[in-house]
Amino acid sequence: MKRAASFFRAGCLVAVACLNANLASAQSFDSGSDILPQGQQAQSMTMQPQGASGQQGANGQQAAQAVDDTPRANWNSDQYGPFDPNQAQIDPNMLPPFGANLFSGGFRGVMADGLNPAYTIKPGDQINLRVWGGVEMQQVLTVDSQGNVFLPGIGPLNVQGTSNSELNKRVTSAIKSVYPENVQVYTNLQGVQPVGVFVTGYVKNPGRYSGTPSDSILYFLDQAGGIEQTLGSYRQIVVKRNGRAIETVDLYDFLINGNMPRTQFRDGDTVVVEQRGPAVAVVGDVEKPFRYELAGEQLTGGDVTNLARLRAGVSHVLLRGSRPSGPIARYLTLSEFREANVEKGDEVLYSADQRAESIVVQVEGSYYGPSRYVLPRDAHLGEFLNAISVPKSMTSYKDISIRRESVKEQQKESLNESLDRLEQTYLGYPSRTAKEGEIQVRQAELIQKFVQKARQTQPTGRLVVARGDNIADVRLQDGDVITIPEISDSVLLSGEVTIPQAMVFTPGMSANDYIQQAGGFTPRADDDQVLVVHKNGAVVHAGDTKIRAGDEIMVLPAAPTSNIELASSITQILYQVAVATKVALDL
């Protein structure tokens, strides 16, 4: 495995390098001087990078951001897996049954005409007869109570029980027995007698419903409001005639394969929906969780998998239930589960629980080559950057940063927690005088407006990896966006300055110099809260850094309140918003 991983790493990095090899004007990060000093570059992927603790080199660089590598398995059990024994089992009765939406298809809307080839003739049916040639005859014949039709000049002919497809042949044979020469016969079943069928059992509206003999069982069930979902069975539907069961219908065969039995109903037949049998709950990475009814007392895992609609990537199955020996919990691969027995009351949880051995990262800014790369799962920033080509005279490769979704979520969570504390601290204080009450009302309005605006801001998720001339060799994560900025000759001013604008960078000028050239501070500005956003994503106070080409100078607004404690809290959150979003929030 280690050897295979080493080959995989080498192949990925060679592919990255080959993509850029033909760019003659490109400057590779590893040409001349690497993006990381030699002692800090990533080790081979078959080795543990930077020691077991995941720290950077001995020069005091910031440690790489921690990645959750804890196994998702319970190694204390032979049937290991992400199983919490305290988690309550899912009650199959709380899930909709498989086929719950079956009776929203409008089966009751169209009655069959009964003229299908398999229909068998019965008393009361009408047959249209036409004879031409040696003898002419046209008549509508009605099947009498004895199952006969009377053919003029020939006599009675029994047709009861004859299928519609055989009717013409039978009548033609009878006519030609009397008129053998030059006679053509055509018959057509013109109308059938309606039937009344009783529908009972676990349906919503038991009763007697009319239809034709060739209507499907779904037509009569739909007229009765469909199967009662909590108690009715979709697999045990019995058709009775004269008190005797003549057919048992399993609607799963229709739901999965589209097969529907062609029962020919008679007047007085009864459709009985039996009580639901034992069931299993199927949840997890399936298109929709359902309660599946068992045909017997148990199924194999393969049967359940064939019933369920799995999502892509499902690799494991958690099987939980009760057996005579006690509760069980087994975590099986999908192939192992196919041979397992699934019994009534079990819960089957499908899971896409196979980790990919590669990640996808994106590059933006000043570079050559494609924007997305597939890398080994333990790839580090340094070795990746050393394989990327950049335009030498245009790239500020010491200001690289990473946008990471997990960092964005952490920034958003931290900001929301700060806003929650602000509301809890300053809202709801009891007032002792009317004047104090008025002040608190205005203060509450200010806080609510500020909180509403602040919650709408979206953090960038920027991870600062550049420190001076060094770059932290962090481990990359799936979905990372690596920003390689271009060299810039401007400085951007934003926030509470009179004329927000971009200005040409002049060495030696301070933040205050640029602000004065832009017209100075606005009346709402907090001149103690002037921030500088470097191209590497770092945000620092203007007094703690020098202005560099490509920087952004942000002037934060002053908190519009005379309450010193409240103003301090708002100022801290404004700084937090500026760091997370690169926005000077307008109050």
C-alpha cells in the first residue's frame, strides 16, 4: 500500500509539472529558489510530514491547521463501524411505506372498456355481428342468462367463457357449418356489463364500488381511498369470490417491475387488504427512506438492496435489530450485506463510507495551467506550489493564501456567537426611570439593526499561510482554493474615508498619508480603527505594519452610541467582521 501511495503521489505531481513544462516564459516556484526553504519542503508522501505532531519546522512557523483524521469506526467491536449504542432505533411505523404515493396517480379517473383480448364473455354482454357474401346479416346479439347468443337461421351458440380474442373464430365456425361457401364473418364486442366489487380490509373508505370486469385492482383500491398506510399491506391483497380466495396480489411487483395481474372481476367479488406484515426500516444514503414490508419473516440483504434506491457511492451498511440472543449491530460492506439475513423490525442504514484517496484543489490568480488539480489526500501546500508555473515578473508568490470552507464556517460561527452575546448582554435590562427606559429603547433599536446587518455578512474563509518570506506548509483539504496574487502597484482605500479610491503605491507613505490624500476621515470614522489588509489575507492595525503595494486600507466606523461598554463591544465585532469578510460594515 505504501509503495502504491508513493507511485500515486509521484504520478500526480509529475502530471502537474508536465502540464506546465511547455510554457517557456513561465517561472516555476522551484526554479531558482523554492517557495519554501529546502528544510521546510514536504517530505515524501510515504512519510509522516513534519513529525507526528503535525508542527512546522523549527523556525517557529505557524503549525498547519488541524485536520480531523480520527477513525470513524469503533475498533472495540468485531463488527466495527460508526455505531452509537445510545442512538435510538428508527421505528418502522414512523416511516412512510414503500408505495405510499401509489394512489396519487388517478387510477379511479378512467374506467376500462373491457374490450381487451383476454376478456371472457359473460351473460349480459353485447356482440355486434356482421355477415356478408353468400348471405347478409347484421345484428346486435345479447348473451343470455345461459351464456348463449341466438344466430338467425342457425340457432343458439354458447359463448360464455370464450375470450374476446377467440370470439370471432367461434362464431365464424358456427355460421360456416351452415353456410360453407362464400361467407365472411365479423364480430365485435360492443359493450360489457358493469360489476360491483366490495373493497374492504385496511383501506381508507371500505365499500362497494362499480367498474368493469377488466378494471385493474388498483382502480377499485383507488376508489376506496387507497391502502391505509400505517396498517394496510401492499403485499397481501386477496381477491375473494363466493367466500373463496381466487388470487393474492403483491403490489411490490407492480411498483418495481410494472407487472399487474389481469384479474377478471365478477359482480359480488371482494377485495380484502390484509394487515401489514413485518417490516424493516431503510434509511441513510437512499433516495428516500421507506418502510419495506417483508413477504415472509425475513429477507436477505440482497433483496433489501434490490428494493431500495441507493445513492451513488454507497459502500457500507449498518444493520441493527433484535435477535433471540439480544440486540445486534453489524457494520458490513455492501457485498457482505447481500448475504446477511434481515428480519422484521430491523433498521438498515446505507452509508457512503469509503474515503477517497484524492482531493481536488483549485488555483486562482497569477499562474499557468489548469485551474483544478487532483492530488493525493495527504498533499501539502509546499510540494504542490513547487510544481506550479507562474509568470515571474507578475506574481507576488510570497502573498499566497487559501480560501477554505471549514475556516469560513468557523468564522461565521464565531461571529454569530459574538452577536448572540451582544444581544444577551444589552437587551432586556430593566429600566428604573422613564428617561432610562427611553435610552434603552433607542439602544435596543441600534443593537438590533447592527446585529441584522452583521449577520448578513459572509466570511471569506481566508487562511493566512504567508509569514514574511516564508509560507506555512499546511496540509491541503478537499475544496481548497489557493490564491496566487499578481503584483500590484496600487493601494485601495475603503470604509469611512471621504473619497474611497485606489491610489498609486508610494514607498514610505503611511496609512494616514493615503487617507489624507483621499480627503481624510468621514465624520463617522473611528480614527483609532484603521486596518490594513495585506495581499496574503492578513488583517492588522495600521500602526503595526508598513504599507505595501497591493494593500487595502480600511477605516472602520465609530460605534454610534455614548455607552462606552456597548461601543467597545460593537467596535470589537466590527473588527471581527473586517477580518472575516474584508468589509468595513456600514452603520
